[in-house]
Amino acid sequence: MTIAIAARNQARAIPTWFIATIVASAAGIVLGLLWDISWHMTVGRDTLWTAPHVLEYVAAICAGVSCGYVVLHTTFGRADDSATVRFWGFKGPLGAWITIWGTFAMLASAPFDDWWHNAYGLDVKIVSPPHMVLFWGMLGIVVGALVLTASAQNRSAERDTVRDAWLYACAGGIIAFVYACGTIEFSWPNEQHSAAFYLVWAGPFPLWFASYSKAGRLKYPATAAALVCMVMWLAMGQILPHVSAVPRLAPIWNPRTYLWPPWFPTLLVVPAFGVDLIRQRLSSVNSWLLAFAMGAAFVLLLCAVQWPIATYMVHGDSHNWLFHGGEWPYSTRLGPWTNRFWPSERGDGGNPDPPFVALVPWLALAVGIATITSRIGLAFGGWMSRVKR
């Protein structure tokens, strides 16, 4: 009886409301990120206090304050400190410390970004020094949410396992969403017959999906995380076109009257399901062989589903409410290149779509990259499956 009570108390060392709050805050941050990208593609450079920025920073403050409260309550109150880490004399869950660091980085990026624009003008690319500080801050908060949910999942009583496992999957889907936003420059449908798309996506996604599959308690944890990512992306694609907005910064080559909606989400659920199946069927094999199988499954299944989807998006009747084909930023000068694949067609006068066989060597390289990142993901997932603080 005493052992059972102790187990329940340990399982409740980190309150569920707190974990759910951090996961919701992380979701608010990444949804604000895609909203901000849409804002820049529709309105252009605006003030620091745009609606997407406010959502991002309010969500970050909510996460940081919640973690600060738990740290102070654990340090000075009577809260159970069996699942905590000491830092500078304070005690708190490991995920809370990571989230607090991410919050400070995000808040520091705001004046840095404003100064950068005033000093150097507009961003040409998503990647810039202040945006990298912002990205690492966002990643700190969502990784903190992932660690918190992993800790709760690993300590949860039997009746709470499914709830905590789904919170872990949601945190995993939020991280995948961050990388989907961060790689958007390489992910236009017109890019999805090129080597760049598969090489870029072979980096972070196999890493995270391998780790989710290794550490998750659901039957198909990577699949669940990919599904969460896709649902969030699809929801933003349905909401943003209903918000009126007009460009405010010249040159305006493509006048818009509503916020730019992201195209139909990449079908990540298919390669993620392949990763889960490989992990179930080959769990007893050598780790590098397992990583190779996972990496190959991810790249080949991603290509199998996205090649025809990209063909439909670029050459098919995709200008509709679901797929959002033909949606371009206000600063885009439209032309025949928008209905062709890149990069081979954009600069050479309109050659036909390159054959699939030309992509095969690059897919082999992508499999090599995905193997390495999957191996890292398996190691990280092994650690995540043991974390309880």
C-alpha cells in the first residue's frame, strides 16, 4: 500500500495542468510563427507589435512564468522534489529549465530583430541572426515541453499512460511543425522534384521521428506526432484566408486582399508510419542497421507521396480551398516560372520536368543523411525513454 502511494505521488510530482500549459504555450508559439510568415508574405515588414508577434511573445511569457512558478514552488514550498534538477540553488524539472532558457532567448530576440531591421533593412531570407536567436528560443521552449511530457510519460501510473503519451506526441508534432516552418524556403511545391527538398528534409525529420518512435508509449508514436503537425498546418491553411489583409510595402507585384495561406501540408504521416513499422519489426537488430532502415524508409516514402502531390500542385487543378495552389507573396512577379518545377526550369527557359532518374543519386545521398540523423535520433530517444526529472 505504501509503495503504491509513493508511486502515485512520484507520478504527480509534475502537475498535469503545468505540462498541458507548457504544451499549449509551445503550440501558440509555433502557430504564431506560421502566422508571422503569412503576415510577411501578405503585408510585408510591419511594426514589432503585429498580432503574430504578440501571440508568440505572450505564449513564451506564459511558458516562462509557469515554469518559474513551478521552480519557486518546488524550491521554497512543500512540493515533491523527487523529479527535479538543481540549478543555482533552485530546484525544478529539467524541461522547466530548458523552457526558461528558451523564453529568455525569445524575449531577447525581439529588440535584436527590431534593431537589425532598422540598421540593415528588410530580411531577404528567413535565416538572419535575430531570427536564429528567435528560432533557438522557440526550439528551447518546445524541447522543454517535449522533455516535460517525456518525464511525465515515463513516470505515469498505468491509468494515465495514454494521456501522457498523447501529450508527448503533441509536443513532438509541435517540434516537427517548427522545422516545417523553418524549411519553408526549400519546400515550395515547385521545389519538391529537386534534390534540395529531400536533402534538407532528410536532416531534422528522421532524427525527431526516430526519437519519438523510440521513446513514445503509443503504438505508433512518430505517426501520431506527424499527424499533429499536419493537422496544425492544415488548420492554419483554412483559417488564414479568412483574414483580410493588404500589402503595405512596395514593390507590390501581386496584390493580395487576404493573408497568404500555406499550401497543403507535406504528407509526413506516411514516412513517419514507415519509421514506426521499421522500429517495431527490427527493434532487435544493430542500431546502425535500424537507423539505415528508418532513414531509407523515410526518404523513399516521402518521395513516393510528395512527387505526385507536387505534380498536382504545380501542373494540376490545385487552385482551391484545400490545396491553395497558386498562392504567392505580394512581392512575387508572376510568370510562367510559377507553373514549373525549380530549379532546372526557372532559369533555363522552360525545359520539361526533369526525369525522376536524375534524382536517384541525390536520394541515395539523402538516405545517407537520414541514416546518420536517425542514429542520433535513436540515441536521443533512448535517453528520452529514461528521463524522469
